[in-house]
Amino acid sequence: MGIDERGCASYRQLTGTYQLGSIQLAIGHVQVDPYVPPSRMRVILDPDTARLPA
């Protein structure tokens, strides 16, 4: 991605949804300052992959 050793603001470009095999990683908000609320991310997977009971 080319953001190594760059400022926190460059991490904002990570916002989006990424397919990682059978799961998706959704990055909704990336903090750009260490003193603001944390980044928001979620992992999306179907119940069979998660092996959740019926």
C-alpha cells in the first residue's frame, strides 16, 4: 500500500472493504490522530464460516 513510515493521515486511504479469503474486512473510519476516538472496523463472514449454532 505504500504507507509505511508515513504520517497517521495516510492511513485514511485504507477505508473500504477487503476480501480476505472467506471473510471480509470493512474499515469504516481510520483515526488520523492518536488523541481522537479509535478507528472503526468490522469482520464480515457468513454463519457457516463462523460455525455459529442454529
